[in-house]
Amino acid sequence: MKFFIDTANLAQIKEAQDLGVLDGVTTNPSLMAKEGIKGQDNILKHYVDICHIVDGDVSAEVIATDYEGMIREGEILASLHDQIVVKIPMIKEGIKAIKYFTEKGIRTNCTLVFSAGQALLAAKAGATYVSPFIGRLDDVSTDGLTLIEDIRQIYDNYGYDTQILAASVRHPMHIIECAKIGADVVTCPLGAITALLKHPLTDIGLAQFLADAKK
Ligand code: G3P
């Protein structure tokens, strides 16, 4: 399973890259705003800066919601760097844009996916990645992991190449359950990845080994 980090914070991306387990980055307009990145030129430069830190795919999201606007923005984003994947919202115009980019050989990430039907449409349009938001489903008392299971079954039934990129992943159990189900990718905050490291018995065991080594 691939690990992406879900942030536009360069220090956190570097820390995850230095850990040696990072496969890519996802961003969205909210994450860019959180870092105070404003203005077209600064936003485009920031995506390039991210590409220079990480070895792997970097999702950059369009802001337009009309077909022509998404094509225009997506082509600019894709031309920035060969690691860029154009992130497109799951709306009617978005599906048409994904189909267009698929035919042009430009990779896409279909975002804001909350149902198996939406994921099926994204795969049929040729999306490289589909991003079901599992934490936000959990927030409204709907099991996000069940959606990952449903999409896995549908994609396997028909051999769709679209990769399931579990998003809105909030904690280590989300990551472990996604791995058990067979999600292709999880994207999550740095803290959810580093939380996988922790176990009190590891700390106790290491302290004992170090103490015994001094004897
Ligand atoms: O990858 C999507 C993600 O940024 C949304 O996460 O925690 O805002 O639901 P969250």
C-alpha cells in the first residue's frame, strides 16, 4: 500500500520523505490556504516546490467547476512537473474533464467521492486515482471503511485500473483497516503515519535491552 501525506506544509512533507516511506502528496485548496499560499504564481510555485521534495505523485486541485475552466487549469497544472496529478471534483463536468485528460495521457485524481456509484463513474472515465473521504463519512455516522470495501469489490469485479486513494484518513486504525481491505493508497496527516510507530511494549522492551546491555 502506498503512503501519501495530505498536506501542503513543506516541513512536514520533508519529514515524511526523510522517514523513507513516502510515496506521494495530496493537497487541496483548504490545505493550501492553511499554509497561507495565495495568488496563482505562488500556488503554482508551491506545487513545484513539493515535487522537488518528494519522489512520487503530487495531487494539485483545480478550482474551476465548469468543463472549459477545469481543462484550462488542469493543463497548466499538468505542465508544471511530470509528478503532478490533476485533482478534479466528482461533479458532472468533472467526469467529462477526467475523460478528456485520460485521452490526453494526463493523470487525474477524482476527489470528494462519498459513494460507490461515484467511484464507478470515476473509474469508467479513466481516473488514475479515486479519493473516497472516509473520515468525513464517519463524521456523519456512516462507515467510511465500508465504502472502501465496496469500491474494492467493484473495481476487482471488472478489473478497473483506477487506484483507490483512501482520503480524509484521520488515525492509525483507518490506515490499518484500509490496508486489510486492500486500498491502493492512503493519504493522511503526518501524525497518523508516525502514530503507527508507537507501542508501549516496544518502549519498555528497548529500555530493558539498553539496561541489560550495560551489565
Ligand atoms: O484528502 C482529503 C482530506 O484533505 C480531507 O480530510 O480531515 O479535512 O476530512 P479532512
